[in-house]
Amino acid sequence: MSASVLTAVAWPYANGPRHIGHVSGFGVPSDVFSRYQRMAGNQVLMVSGTDEHGTPISVQAENEGLSTRALADKYNRVITEDLQGLGLSYDLFTRTTTGNHYKVVQDLFLALHRNGYVLPKTTTGAISPSTGRTLPDRYIEGTCPICGYDGARGDQCDNCGNQLDPAELRNPVSRINGEKPEFVETEHLFLDLPSFTESLGTWLSTRDGWRPNVLKFAQNLVDDMRPRAISRDLDWGVPIPLDGWRDQPMKRFYVWFDAVIGYLSASVEWARRTGDPDAWKQWWTDPAAQGYYFMGKDNITFHAQIWPTLLMGHNGHGDKGGEVGPFGELNLPDEVVSSEFLTMSGSKFSTSRGTVIYVRDFLREFGPDTLRYFISVAGPENQDTDFTWDEFVRRTNFELANEWGNLVNRSISMAAKNNGAVPAPTAPAPADEELKAQARAAFDTVGAHLRSSRFKLASQEAMRVVSAANKYLSDQEPWKLKEDPDRRDAVLHTALQVVSDANTLLTPFLPHSAQKVHELMGGSGVWAAQPEIREVDDLDEPSLSYPVLMGEYAAEQAKWESTDIEVGRPLDKPKPLFAKLDAELGETGPEWAPIQPS
């Protein structure tokens, strides 16, 4: 029976191009998952967009001599183009600077406010002495007052995971210019997190099957929840729809608050753009629907603690109770799928520190599927993983080119040379049936891993079929069977059948090359659909336009099952599927690779 599956993908921040560390957390895993779910016959809604509010956008705009809107426009387009090039099959990739997003954020906030989960509070805010501009908490660093970690941020310590206030840090400094911030009194609105202690703790206790790192981190947060600011002193953000607040030009929602609501607002925008304004409810208010959230581990707090409390507060299910808000009873996440960090030379990818490989550079040099495969089979699924050029070259050359590419090439080449078409299995043997049975059985094994977001195991199981098929060809030696054409044809038919099955198994990981294999096997039409960039007008502000990612994914032919190949389908000599990389690349990296800091 078909299920409704929401794939909610973390929102990349639009203050610069994204690097491969970013897409290893939110991008590739979510797309592999979504492509599998569609192939399995489920109704998928995959949504996200660029996160465009907050002081960092304003700071970067000033650095580049642009207005904040112009900078957001610039990097929204860059990121959209990069994610399209990587083949991320969003049903809608939008942005947070839309009229639709503003309204959804404000409506959900008002529901929280009516239910008593928003508190006004006078607090201390950090400002830059040299500019007078508010400093965002994440742009202040110092020593954690709890664990002593040197390098804690003003909102959270990545070492101990505790929520912090910038004024609590010891020796705080601005990450922008290194100066010591000044702290002044200011009034803000706070999310009353302590009023969700019981409800959030109870909900987390029912989260069977979550990745242990995510569940443990989230449960540790419940014991010490404090009110958390949801407004900021700045002029670049969603206005606050309350009397006494809406007319203050320097009071806006904190960027983290509006960004997480983007999952809902993007779903609403998708529904409006497809002509059925209520279509989003299939994934949000149907209790049978499933919701999966993909991000890096630095976002666990927002997805396993903050976002569930916002949903509970809207639904009236916090510790204080309340009424259901305007969107109806909204579903909480079924799973928060968080990856660890992809590092380079032992350090996090960081634009500011020069440890970075941008997605655009990588795609231009190597194409999308080699990166998708590396992240899937060797990425930071359960622990921090170091990216090295040597490992990337090894995976590409020996697994993609030598194993998979060679299997495709020699199977189709021999059949094209000897038959010109897919041969009939006129003289089958037990070895043939054993290999085909192994390939068919892999659909259950690989599918189970993909449903559980175990991408390494899934890709390894798919490649095990490839290895078995290569061994089969080496053992059967069809090139030596000129005197026994019936047996030769049976071997080649078996090899081609397993190539077809393996291509299906690898389609979520390698959609671009899967399309090529489909065509090399004599197929036509769309096998694995790709996202399209569409220029659209803002639904509520027609004077504004922007690019979105959408796609016609229902048109693709790929289904999660073994399909008998068609005997007699014409075959031509294939072109290589993957080019082998120069071994020296593994030692030095490409010329554009950055010099690592000492």
C-alpha cells in the first residue's frame, strides 16, 4: 500500500556557495532516500530552500557591497543551480524571503502565542562597539561556562551540547572582527521551552529506531531546557505580528525560528503552485503519513528539540495544553536523520578557515555521481569521516569504473558484438539461476537498509551484486564459447539481466549514470528523473521572482523491482560509464583544491 512520505531537508544558508561537507549532511542522503521511496511506490514530498534571514546575511552583503536582498538573490541562485547539478530531486526548493513563508511563520507563531508558549522578557543583547549592529549569538565565541570548552558559540556549546547565552561565555569575542561585544538590555520574545519538558521527554521516549547519536543528544537536552529567544534586534527578517512589535523596524523573528517553520511553508507553497492549496495536508495532518528530517549533527537541537516543541505548541499538546492552531493537528517527525561531519585533514569544512571544496567546483571537475557515491558509501553517516583525495580516487577507479562500469561495458559489448541485441537464455545452468536469485534478493535487503537510512550498508549490498556478476563472467568466460553459442547466449543474457537489476539497485545513488545504463540497454524515455530550475513569481508579491527546483518525478520508469529484460532489444557498443581518475590526483588533489591551514 502506498504511503505518504515527507522528506524535510535542512535549509542551506544563503551567505555563500555550499561545500561538499554541507551536502554530505543534508543533500545526498535525503535524495537517495527520496528516490528509493518513489521507486518503491510511495508518495514523496521533498521540500526545502535557502535560509536567507539574519545578521550573517547582512554582514556578508556589506562585505560584497550589495543590499541584503541582492546578496540573498545571488546565493539563492548559486545554491539552487548547484543542487540541481547534483541531482537532488526536490518537489520544491524555494526560499524563506517569500510572502508565503512570512504568512505561515506568523500564523504558527500566533498559535503558539495564543496557547501561552511565548513569553516577553528583558534580556541582554550583544552589539558590536564599532558598528552598533546586533551580533547574532552564533557569531560570538568564548569559553563554555559549563564544560570549559574554548570555542563555544553564544547559542550552544558543540562540546557539551548545552544551550547558552552569549553573556554567559567567558572571554567572549566577535567572530566578525575579534572585538569584545558590549551587552545592553533589550526586550525579546522567548519560546517557553520549560513548558514542554514533560511532553517532549515523553515523545522522545517513544522514538524507537532513531540513530543513537541523535536520540541521546536530544534526550540530554530535556533535563535543562530554558526559555529561548525567538526575536532579535535587526531589520532583516520576518516581522512580528503583535501590537507593540509589528511597527518596530528593528524587531524581527530570530532566523532559526522562521527557518524550521520553512518545512511547513514550503509544503504550503508547493501545494499552491500545483493548483491544489490543500494538497500539503496529505503529508502533514494525516496520522498515517511519515516525516523524515535530514541534516548535519550541528542541527540536531533545532530538529529533535525545537521543531517538535513548536509543533506541539501549535497543536496545543505542550505541558500547558491549548487549542489546535490554524493548520490543524500537525504531525511530529517520525525520524530525525542526522549525519556526522565530513572533515578534511581532520578539520571541519570551513570557508573562513580555507578548508573547503565547493560543490560547483567538484561537479565541474568530476560530475555528480562520483560525489553522490562517495558520500553514500564512505560519508559521515554515523561518525565524523575525513575526506581524502586518495580515497575518492580509489572509490571512483576501483568501485565505479573497474567494478560497475566494467560490468556494464563488457556485458553489453559482448552481446552487441555477438548478437546485436539482448540474446535469449537458450541453455541456462544452475550458476545462472543462482546469480539472478542473488540479484532479486538484494531488492529486499537494500530496500530495508534504505528505509532505515543506512546508506552505507545499502550501497555495499548493491555493489556486492556487481562483484558477484563480475566473478560470474570471469568464471563462465563467454568469450571462449564461440563453439557453444547457446551457452554463450545464456551467460550473456544472465549478465545483462543482473546489469539491469544492479542498475535499479544503484539508481538512488547514481541517478545520472543509471539513466545512461538504461539507454545503453536499449531503453528510451526517462528512467531517473532530474530536478528542473523554474523561474517563478512570488505568489504573494508578484513584483518579486526567483528560481525554484521542481520536477516531473512521476514520469520516471524506475521501479524498485526486478524486471525481466526484453529479448531481442537492439544493443550498440557502449561508451565507458565512468572515466578513471589519474592516480596522482589522490596525492595532490586538483589544482583548485585549497591549501590547508597549518
